[in-house]
Amino acid sequence: MSERSDASSLRRVDELYGRHRGADLYVVGTGASMRVFPLDFLRDKLTIGLNQAWKLVPTTYAITMRPELNVPEFIPGETPRPELIWITKHNKLTSDEQRAFVAQQQQRFFYFRTEDKSRPAPPPIPSADGKGGVEPSQAGRVLDWVARPTEDYLYLWTSISQSAVNLAANMGAKNVILVGCDNCALEGNHHAHDQHTFWKGADPDRRYHQYWEGLAEMRPLLRARGVTLMTMTPFLGLGQVGEDFQRLCEELAKPKLIVNEDITASQHGALAEQQAARAQQRAAAKAARPRGLAAWMARLAGKSRAAGE
């Protein structure tokens, strides 16, 4: 499916550029540190929530690459959140029901692109051990888009936090503050709450390092634009983060460990089914088209009808 295939039902993300000039904008993740973060601090702030951050704190905006997993209206039994403004890739809508919903809620959904067909495709990164794990595409790892707003393109390599930071800068933020974007596990915890992981067979520590690496390579380009990128945590030092996390869990009566389900296997199965269904649809459409002499006669008949009208 092309990057513009559902464009008629979403507005372009560049409509949001310049909305918050000179502002502090908080990018809110779902890392384990959010379990012990003082959430009231964020309630009057401009925020971009990643994926299911809305479960933790109300956010001004929300961004995701997987709307079918993270938009509450697409999650069975979840309470709708009509106040949320979503930014996603339009070709990630996975059903006619989702596309119909978005078409009715155009004021809430904006799309971005991460692949420029005019650029040569970068080579894939080999897996760390040469045999396991799906490495992320580098098609959206374009630092030119970070250096200056570029149509509806946003940088995306390994984490949606990178796209959110790019968006915040394009909105005009002076300071972009990461909250709950831990880029690591804390005492075995990947998320602040019961939320899936999707490692695709990769070592989580390797992927976390790539999350950080993408943000780190964006930072000097943002600085050149006059945008400061930093992080905020609830901890009292950098040397005792794990210990402080556990201590805060005890103080706040929060669980010290929440085991998150990795959905790699089920999602790969669902993706394979979707790809097979699309292949069947293309084959059926191709088979329905007239070929050879029949096609020539059909075109000739069409021209004859047009001439007689």
C-alpha cells in the first residue's frame, strides 16, 4: 500500500507546524519511569503522547505507527477519547471500519510520511548476531527532515519518540522535554502499565540503544534550529535509577514488576494474513481485466460508443 493511499481521509501533519512557537512541549512515553512520575505535573502542559500514553495522563496530541493497537476507539472495550488529536501514517489503517471512522473524524487525524520515493533506499542493517531479529527500516532515517520542516515528512528510525520530537520542533517548540522515554528497561520493566511489547525477535537492549541513538543524532540539528532536547525523570540521581525506581514503587504503593506480553508472533501472523488477502485481491482484479484481443476489442467498443454519444 502506498504512503498516500488513505490520504483522502486524513489531513497532513504540516497543518500543525508553527502552532506552538516558543513553547515548552513534552513528549510523553510509556516507559517504566512513568509509573512513579508525578503525573499532575503534566496536566497543564502541552504534550505529545506516544502510543498508549493517554492511559497514563491526558495528552494534547498523540502519535503512533500502529493505530490499530493504540487508538482507543480501535481497541475493543476501551473508552473513546474524542479530545485526542492523532498523528499517524495513513497507510497504517488496517480495516474499512478504521478508515470510515477516520473519515468521520477528520478534525482529529493528521498523517505523516517517512519514505521519500525520490531518495535511494538505504541499505538494511544486519542483525546483531547475523541470524535473529528484524532490524528497523532506515527509509525514514533522514536528518534533512530534522534540520528543517519538510512537507509532511517526519524522521523515523527506531522509535516513534523520534517522530514526536521532530513534530514538536516543527510545531515551533523552544524546548522539547522527554518524559517516560526511558530508552531502557527498569528492573525488568518495559512499560509503566500493562502494555504489549513488539521486539520482532530483537534483543531489547539493542533496540533501546537504537532508540537513544536516533534521538542523539537528531539533537545537534535541533540545537542548530534553536531547539533544546532534554529529558526529565522522577529520580534523584543518575547512579541509583534502578534502586530509586524500586524505592518510589514502595512509597507510592505501585507494583515493582509488570510483565508485558510480546506480541511479535501474533502480529507477524496477522500481517502475513493481510498481505495474503491483498495479494488475492490484486490477482482477482488482474484476472478480471480483459487481455490481448479481448482487451483490444473492449477498448475499440468503448471508443465507438464515445464517438456515437
